[in-house]
Amino acid sequence: MSLIQYLAQLIIPINLMAALLLIATLFFILKRRKLALSIAILGVGWALFWSLPIASMWLGGHLENQYDSVIAEQAPTADAIVVLGGHTANNRVNWFDTSENPPTRSRIERATELYHANRASAIVVSGAALDRGTSEAQLMARYLRHNHVDETDILLEENSFTTKENALFTAQLLKKKGLHRILLVTSALHMPRSVAAFEKEGIEVIAAPLPPQVIPLTASWRSLWQPSMRAMNASRSIIKEYAGLMVYWIRRWI
């Protein structure tokens, strides 16, 4: 498990609350009751904060709204479209949609739209095989071929497991092909870290994110401040992004 993944797992609200309550119990046994109470309050408070939809809107929205999502025909042109593997909340259009079959929209669909709108004449699909089977790049390339993208316009990068590697290996491929200006496709939440990572590799980046997903279905005061497991689950990806940004900044990857 990478450092980013470890941090993201550790500070997931339920995990951190459980860990802090365990530590608080140990201090209580050692008769450090004031310290135990403080640690327990911190753990419960962390979980309670992330159970509020307003917390996801505030911190998730801060990342998602840094780059606008425009329709394909209004996007700038570039040398290539780069689409990163992975998905957020199973590609749900809205994280707070609790219906049995919520509408979905994937990154590769967005890239295909940009290609057919003539925003670029090449598509780079980036992502390794997470389970040692078919790579994410291969799966995305298969989708492109089925949706009338010319085989000669598809470039595969199949070695990357992280955003850092997406940027590093894709930049190497782009430079070999003489491509320098890209439309970058990923989720709105993931876009700030992705743009920074690609720019660090000397690539000119135009963000082409999917629309924001952290949008509560109702905006009533009560619903935004009412704890819910849906908000708690949404917090996982948001926390992962903030942990990723912190680690990437510390390691000077962005």
C-alpha cells in the first residue's frame, strides 16, 4: 500500500474514530481520563463532521469547482486528449443519488465526446492493470474503438498505477510523438492534483473535467446539516484527494 493510500485509509472517518476510541480506552485504563476524553471527542467529532452533507459540499466543492466543465463543442483545441483510468463513486453523476440505478457518466465517455467534437485528433488512455489482467488503458481503448474512434488515433500508456505515474509515463509518450498541449480528462475532484502533476512534467494542460459530483439532491438547511451515511461514504474520495495533494506537495511532485 502506498503512503497516500495508507493515509487515506487511516483518516477515513470511521477508521480514525475507531482508532482514536481505542487509544482513548487505553489512556482511560491508565487513569489519564482527561486526555482519554479529549481523544474520544476528537474521534467522534471527526466522524460527525464528515457525516454532514455540508462538509462534502464545502471541501469537495472547493476542489471540484477549480476548473469549469464545458460541453465538448466549447472546449479549446489541443494536440491530444488524455484520459486517466479510475472512477469516482462508480461514476455516479451525483454522489447523493440513492436510487437503485443512478445515472452514470465515465471519463472515457467525456474523452470520446471531445474527440468527435474535433477538439483533438489523438486520444491517450492511461492506466495499468490493477488486477494483473486487462489494463485500464486497454479497456478504455476498446470502448473508443466501439464508439468509432480511429485505431490510429488511440495511444496507450499501460504502466501507471498512480496519478504521478500517469503524468510521468504519459508525458514521455506525448513528447516522443511531438504532442505538448493536451485536454486532460478526469473527475472534477481529481483534476487539481492531475493538472499539477502533468504541468510538473512540462506538459501544457487544459482541464476538461467531468461535471461536479458532490451535489446534494436538495439544498434545504435541514438536509445539508443532517448526518447521513451517504455523506460519510462520499468523504472517502474527498479525503483521498486532500491526502494526495499533501503528499504530492511534500514530495515535490506538484
